[in-house]
Amino acid sequence: MKPRTLGLFLLGAALGGCTLSVTASRPRPNIALSARPEKLTLQLEHDVRDRYQVPAQQGIKPIDVNDWHVSLRSGFDAAFRNTFQGSGDPLVLSIERADLVLTPSAVGVQSMRTTRVSRRSRVQRTTVQTGVTAVRARITYRAQLLDRSGKVLATSAATAESKGSTTVASEEEMTRLSGDAIETMYEMIAADLFKTAPAAAPPASAGLK
């Protein structure tokens, strides 16, 4: 028997393609924060690219990531638009890094082939190829909460994983997984930055008539 080798993630619609593909998603983070008096805006820094390719790794094909900014902004709006509706001093959520990768969540047999050693021989040889049969999405991120002067109020840096995985290598499933990981990322950011960071002081004119 030949040694087992880790094959590419070749399930579903990806069988005939050279890369996997991720496009714009609509993340819906599960966040419950008390209303705050500030405005909050999103700032995507230079290293957060809108379109890029993740090289092949861990037995998974290359990934073409498209409209990444659209997905990040959509997740931001869903996460915080109902919390920051005031007219107080503005805050900025600066995302300095948000790198998407797919990681194996299951490895199994992809193919098995039995052949004779030679035409005259009765001895058979079985070749088993294993590879990635399921993946999950992972985002390595770094985010900072800034006040109007650019002062850093708090920082969140970690790795966020999708809550689920998939065995189907279609664009729809890859996009769904990436959106799932964005949801986790914003949930982690909210826990790190807004449940501990003090609210900014209200404008000097607040309460005056």
C-alpha cells in the first residue's frame, strides 16, 4: 500500500476548478450591548485588503477572496448600528488586520483504488488517498477603539473561528463560512472593547437649554 497523502479540498463544485472562492456576505453577529451616547464609525486600514488570494495550505486549495470590505462593513453595521445612535463624541473602530484562511476540520478517505501488480499476478495493490473532507473559516484580526483625537482606548487581537464547518466546496458555502467567522470576530471585539471601555464624555453642551 502506498503512503497516504493529504489531498486538496476537492468536494462539490470545486472539483473542476483551480481555486476556492469567497464573495460578499451578510454577517449577523449576536451582540447585546446597552445603548451608548457616541457615534461609531469603521475604519479599515491599509493592510486589510478588499481582494486577495490565500495560498494553498494544509491540503486546501488557494482561496480567492472578493469584496472583503463589503463583508466587514456589513458585519459592522449589523453588530453596532442599534447601539451607537447618539450624537456624542465620535469613536472609531480601526481594524488593522483581518486575514481569512480556511482550516481543516476533518480529514478522511477521498479515493481508493485496487489494481493488480501485473497482468499475470493475482496479487493486488490498494492505493488509498486521504485529504481534507471538511473545513472551517478562521480570521486572525487586530482592532483598536480610537477617540476623536486618535488616542487608543482599547485593543482586541485574537483569532476568530466560524461556529460551523462545511463539506461542500462551493462559493456559496465558502462565503457562508467566512461570514460566520466575521460574526465571531465582531462578537469578540464587542466583548473586548465595549463591555470594559468607558463611554466617552458627552458634549459640553449636553443638558444645557
